[in-house]
Amino acid sequence: MLDAEVKSKADEIKTALLEQLYMPVRWVDCINSMHGMQVK
């Protein structure tokens, strides 16, 4: 399962995007993480 961590390196982003094609995405965790960073 994917994590809900922010990715900043190109290779990490590429891997995470590819994994989203066949693994569950943790939307609630992603939203909660963004909320914690005060993203609006």
C-alpha cells in the first residue's frame, strides 16, 4: 500500500505515480497530511 508522505525527489515521484496504477491510494491520509501542512 502506498504511503501518504510528500515526495520531492523525481525518482520517488515517478515510483509513487506508477504504484498508484495497481496499488490502493490512501486518499484520507493524503488529505489529512495536507491539512496538517495547512494546504488550502
